[in-house]
Amino acid sequence: MKTCIIGLGNPGDKYKGSRHNAGFDLLDIFVKNNSLKDFTFSKNINAEISENQNIIIVKPHSFMNLSGIVVKKTIKKFGIKPENIIVIHDDIDIEIGKIKISKNRGSAGHKGIDSIIKEIGSKNFTRIRIGILPNKKPTKVDDFVLKSFNPEEKELLNNAYLKILKELNKWI
């Protein structure tokens, strides 16, 4: 049985290290820490993929709101069922440094998750939500999620990453 771990973010250097790319950043750490195969770009899927024995790790190169198209192509190519998908993404409604894990739930307004549910026709997958909410919710969320973390926030984020890495290692 193959598991597909998908980190959500936006492609390109412009977005590296941004709050919206927390899913990408976590997958980079996960691949490195577990000595998994390096990411290679798949033109047909439009994603960076680390293909390992029973784990397919994916960083879509579509923008966040179109993530579902890449996920659909990936699960079709590798024969993965929705219940064997883990999606890791930022969440503006969760305090920075905290994580929430859920399965078979709606998108809660996250456009990348909306896209995945729409494209694969199921919400029966696991979501690992990484909190990026500072002390006070910003008024311009679209601009805020594209900004980088400050040093204090990075420390909180790294603690969240450690928790997620432990969970992922349990699953695999």
C-alpha cells in the first residue's frame, strides 16, 4: 500500500520561506532527515516528486488554489486511494507553533484543500495543519500568508515541524 504525502505551497523563489509554503518546507526537512530520494520535477504531473518504495512525496508546482489538479494526476499515476493521502499545509486559524491533524473533514475555507476535494471527489484524506497565526489575525490575509516568518516565529514553527516529523515517521 502506497502513501502519498503532499505539501502545499506556491512554486518559485519568490515564495520560498513564506508562511504559505510551510508544507513545502516541512517536506524538504522530512526527505533530508529520512535520507529519502531527492525531489525531481515531473513535467506530466507538474510537481517535484520524491518517489520511494511505499511513499510518494509531492510538492505541486501549481499555485495553492490549483493544488487539486496535481493531486489528481499523482494519485492516478501511482494508484493511490484518497484515504492514503496526507496533505500538509499552513492554517491561518491555528496559533503559530501548533498543529492539528484531521481526517475526512471539509476545507475550512483553505483554497488549496477546496481544490483537492473538488478534483479527487473525496475529503477522506488526512490533513496536517500547521498554525501560522500570530498574536492577532491580520486584516489582509492574502498578503500576510506570502510574508516570511520572523526569528521568534521560526522557533515556534520549528517546534511544530518536530511534532509533525514524529507523526510522519509513525505513519511510515
